Amino acid sequence: MRQSIVLTIILSSVAYASTPKQIADIYLSFETKKLEFLKVDYSKKDAKDRIIPAYESLEKAMNEVKDIEAKAKDDQLTPEGNEMAYVLEILAPLKDLASSLMSKEDCEKARHEHALNFPVVEDEDSTAISKAIDKLCN
Amino acid sequence: MNIHFEILLVAGFLFSSTLANAQGKCVSGQANQSSMILQMSEAKAKSSVTEIIYKQYQLNASTQAKAPCVECSSSAATRPEDLAKVSSSIQGIPDAPKLIFNSECAKVAAEYKVGTQEIACPGGKKTKNICQTEEILNYQNAVVSSFMSCAKKLNMQTVSPAVLFKIYSLESGFKPQFSSKNGVGLGQLTTIFVKDVHQPWRGGEYVDKIAKSDLKECEAARAIAKKDMNGNNPPLSNSCAYIQIGEGMERNILYSMIGMANSWEKDLLPKMKNYVKTHANHPALEEVKSLTIAAAYSSGGRAAGRAIATRLGSLSPEGYLKAIKRPMYRTNGRGLLNPYIVNMDKRQKEFSSKFTEPFKTRFAKEGSQACVNQ
């Protein structure tokens, strides 16, 4: 077990090291934006105006990475691109909620889809998204 | 008092040993842990679901085949109608549908040792090494076969039989009594998964569809769906309702299929609509769908499945399959986006040494596809 963890970390680092600098830079900026996205104390009033542009900006970063990957000769998927695609998915229920009327049904849907994204293990991101959904729904 | 207790203990042991002998040796577990053997006997006597499955797949046929052939010794056996009867008794029952999985494969998967906690039903007592006989494995195989054929008739998109074999091998090693902190039974169902099956705007539609179907293939599935519809299903905290043979194990299998169909239609298809349209006639498309559904079935959940679909959506089906089977790393030691797919294949590789020739060579060449009865 320990060996496989070490191997995963080594392989992950190798993959990380070979990532083009351009993608690494976009990813760093994406990470910062994601943290800001999750730190903000949204309210029902401003949710739509703040969450949707922030989400779109993350999407834009993902598309930039996709373009760079597509142009690369080896056609390799980078860990940064994989991570960004995953983050966009876990944030999607919150974005969908912000673009809805935030009715009781919309809230139930957002909570349900969020739970489906984390069927087993909750992490920091999951907790932050949960709190943001609760804030908009309570 | 003590003597009486010992007599009861010996009698109980003898009774379960007799039942174990009647159902065959333990493929996994120990003979003195007879909880599932007793469940199987009770289900055969009392469960309508089990009765339907036994009839549908003629599971008593092997016993019947061993019964003396009356026509063979009859002097009238030269009549054409009796010759047909003789032929039928030699060849077995001609109309029985095939079981979905090769029984040798199910046996090897069940023999695989995983140190997970087991639940003895009824009662839900935590234990270990519950005996699983070949009869139980065959019955389980028939339940999966029946529900898959129902799902197919209702146009529900589940996974291919080969991928389903990989999923059950990885989740529980075909042991319906398995229970962990994160999952219950054969399909290792989670609380949110079961809730999802009954959400009116998600899996609830499938539960209704099965409950209202009058298809012969859905007879067994319908019995459970009818009982559980409108969210009347037992809570997952009642583990035996998702484990015990007769209804629980069957419910577990049915729910895993409904969950997969639901995940495809509601979560993955919206992401892959254009992809499916573009590659509609491609022979690899079904495997692409199956593996993406499997990725969403994992602990990474809906987000992992959808992220994979986004990442690989620009590749051809061959490229998609190649990429989804390779580790898809995330950043900063967060592991993989597709650990489930990688682990499914790893488990299958571990099986390969357990088979005997000539199947061993076939399995090495075809993988889990060799475990599917065509």
C-alpha cells in the first residue's frame, strides 16, 4: 500500500514536472480564483452577479488549458487540466443554484447534486460548497 | 441445561451442515458460518422474487437432470414424442435463458479474499467468513441476468455485462453480505446512491417504469419496484434489506442498475450528447459509455464521471478508451480522476492466475469479456 502511494506521488510529480509552464501558470491563477470563489460570503441578493462571472472565469481558464493541450504534439492530458475539469464539476451545483430562482426545489436539487459529487468522502472544498448552498437556501 | 444447550448447538450445526451439503461446498467463507445458506433455503420456500428467478432460469434444472429418466427405461420410448422427451432430459432444459456470467468467473471473483466486514442476516450482526455456496452464486448470477434483461427491454442504459462483472468484482467480490463504512452489499450502495434512486426527478422515474411494466423479463424486478415505489424503500441503515437473499440482495442489484441508468441519463448524457451522436455507429461507443458510467459509480461520484467525459470528449472512441484506462492524474498528490477504472482492471489481472486452462488463455486474451456468456 505504502509503495503504491509513493509510486503515485512520484508519477504525479513526474507528470507535473513535464507540464508546460503556460499551463502551470494558468492553473496557479485558477487555484487562487477557486479559493476566492469559495471564501466569499454570498447572499441571495448578490449570488447571481458574483457566482456566475466567477464560474465563467474558471471555465475560461479551463478552455485555455484545453487549447494548449490540443496544440501539444504528444496530445497528453495534463493533471492541471484534469483537476480543473473536476473543480468545475464540484462547483456546478452552486453555479446552477445561483442562476435559478433559489426556490425550495432548486435548493433541494443543488444539495442533492452536491451530495452525488461526494458520495463517500467530504473534503474542505465539499464543506465550503455545502456552506455556500446553505447560506443561499436558508 | 448445559447438556440441552450443547445438544441444540450440535443439532444446529448438523442442520446447517446438511443444508450446506445440499447447496454445495463453500466457495468462500467457512461451513460453520451458515447465515447465507439458511437465507437461501428460506428464500426458496417463501420469497416470491426467488420463486420467479428460479422458474425463469430453471435453476432446479441441474437437480432435475440428475433425476432418473423415466422415458429411458420405458418400452414405449420408440414413439417420436417420447424420443423428444428423452432428448430433452439428456440435453437439459432447452428454454432456460443463459446466465449472464460464466460461473467459473463468478466463482473466482467470489474466492478473492477482501478483509471487509460481513453482515449476518436477519439481525444484521457483524461477522466474518460467511459461507457462500455455488448455488447462492448461481442464484445471484440469475438475479443479475434477469434484471439486466429487464433493463435492456426497457431501454435503460446500464453498463455492458463485462463492465458489470468488473464492478461487482471490485465492489464486493460477488459477496452480497459485504458491508463497509461506505457501502452495503453486492454493489456497495451508499446512502446518497439509494436516495438518488428514489428522487422523483431522477431514479424515481425508473422505479415507476419497472413497477408499471408488464414485461415478462421484468417480473422479478417489478416485485421489488412495486413494493419500493414512491420512496417506500427501506433505509440503508437497515443493511439486511439490501443484503438478505430473497429480497435484499435482489434490491441491491436492482438499485445498482437503476442508479447507473439514472447517472447516464441525468448526469453523463447531457455532457456527451454530441459525442454519442457523432460516434453513434462506432463499435467502441458502448464501452465508452460503460466505463464512463463506472467512473461515476465510484467514490469520485458524479463529478469524476462528468469531468472524465469533459476531458476525453474530444478523442475518438478508441482514444477515449485508451485514455480512460490509463491513470488520469490530478494535481498535488490528489490521486487520480479515474482510480476506479484503473483498480477494476488491476483486480481482473489478479484473477488471471486463478483460472485453469483452457479458460486461462482465453481470459488473458479477452479479459472480463471472456466471463460473459454470449
